[in-house]
Amino acid sequence: MVSYVSELEAAKKNLCEALGENVKQYWANLKLWFKQKISKEEFDLEARRLLTQ
């Protein structure tokens, strides 16, 4: 189980590094998706936009 946690932490670190200054907006969008305020498609579209900036 420990290796899964470290893999998850590494993935989160890599994501945050890839997002750069857009990291706060990404997590805000993820929160909106979890609360069903935006659709999966809207989240994916915005995530791709943030990752390519």
C-alpha cells in the first residue's frame, strides 16, 4: 500500500509541476466537477487548456 501512496504523491507532484501557475485553477475546477457544478466534458476541456498554457 505504501508504494501506491508514493505513486499517487509522485503523480500529484508531476501534475502540479506541469500546471505551473495554473494549479489553483485546476484544483478549483476539480472541486466544481466533484460538486457536479460542471460536467466531465467541461472539466476535461478546461484541464487541457490549463495544461497547454
